[in-house]
Amino acid sequence: MTHNVALNWKGKMHFESEGPGGKVLIDGAEEFGGEGKGVRPKAMMLSALAGCAGMDISSLLKKMRAEVAHFAIDVAGELTDEDPKFYKNVKVTFKFYDKEFNKKKIEKAVDLSVNRYCGVMEMFRQFANVTVAIEYIEE
Amino acid sequence: MTHNVALNWKGKMHFESEGPGGKVLIDGAEEFGGEGKGVRPKAMMLSALAGCAGMDISSLLKKMRAEVAHFAIDVAGELTDEDPKFYKNVKVTFKFYDKEFNKKKIEKAVDLSVNRYCGVMEMFRQFANVTVAIEYIEE
């Protein structure tokens, strides 16, 4: 299977990307000549990582009958100092919100996503040290 | 420098990602339980690659006084067959549109982006075979 994305220049650092599922507006930070009309391309990699893992978690918790009231995923990507700057250390924090939790199943779901299913995670492992944390927030 | 992204689950396969430059809505394809409310996370990697290279090209062509009327970047990412599916072959096609071109400077700009500046390209090289093509469209 092949995915295709088409990027069109809209002037200066502004671009429109069209791909599976729709369009994304991209722009640079103001200090690099951008005008704040869209997201930064490099950080889209972190969104892709979170989204990929998030879809696994949503699907797996449902299959395992271990659904939670809410969950969120934070990703922090530390860049190298030298060009070409890439993410060398990446921390992914899975945050689960509910009154009580089936922690064993939740940890199994996170493990399956991180180590077996999430293709974006597999790509990140080739260039970054990826660490994973789980937080439970009772509410 | 560290970039931070926060992903929030909106139900089923739908997520809202908030990071540098704004929000992106993410959703799965309908055959995988999605509802078409956003872009696919894996393909966001290809948008990130195109956007990163696009910003270099915009900036470099301006510095080199070799600006073009328009340019676009197509990215085709071929996935592996087995889970975790990742992009094993990636083709990036730079398309330049104008009446005439300073091809030497344009090729220099593409080379500098691909081989020196674009951090997303550097990350892709760690897991994919990346090929690059340049097309000139006279109009």
C-alpha cells in the first residue's frame, strides 16, 4: 500500500498539504519568516506518533473491555543541536482518566501498541531513544 | 530545544492534537472504525517531510535569488506489508512552475535541503529508502 501527499506552496513559509483524510495548513514560526497560519512540520511527526498510538489504544481498550472515561497522550521530542535537527530523545506519556482502572489490561494495550502495532513508533525507534510512561488520573 | 504535543481523545478513532502552531484533527479511515473527521496519523509523517523540505526550498530560493512562480512537493510512501507497518520506500518529487528556471540554483537548493538542512528527511533516511526527483513545468 502506498500513501500519497501533495504539498502546495502558498507563499513565504506557508503550505497546504493534502493527503489521506484531508488538508493540513503548515507554516513556520514568526522568527523563521512564518506568519502563524499553520502547524510546524517537524512537530507534526510528534502528532503522528501520538495519533498512531492513540488509535491502537482506543481500539485495544474496546476489544479488551477495559475502556476508560478519557485518555490523552503527551509527546515531548528533544531535538539535536546541530543541523539537520532531528528528535533524539522522545518521551510518550499515556494519561488515563476514570474513577477506577483495569491497569493490567491498560498496560497490555500500551505494550501492544508501542511494541507491536504502531508503525510510527517503529519508525521513531530507528532515530530516537523512545521512553514510555503511564499515568492514571482518578476523577 | 524540546517540542511538545498534546493529543486528546474525542471518541472512537477521533483525536485533537495541539502543538506548535495550532491544532490538527486526526481520524481513522472508515474501514478502521473512523468517521472521516481528520487526517490519518501515519500520512502526517509524509506531510511533515514535504513541509520541512518546502520551507527550506522557499527560504533558499529567496536567498539565492532564484525564486519561482510556484512550487509543489509530492510524497509517495510505500508501506511494509507486515505490522508494524512503516514507510520502506519514499519518493519525494519537487515540482517547479514558471516561464523559465535557474536550474543550477534550484538543484543546489534541493540538494541543500535533502542532504543538509531538512531534519525530517534525516529521520526518514533512518528507516526508509528515500529517492528524490525534480520536475520543471513551463507555463
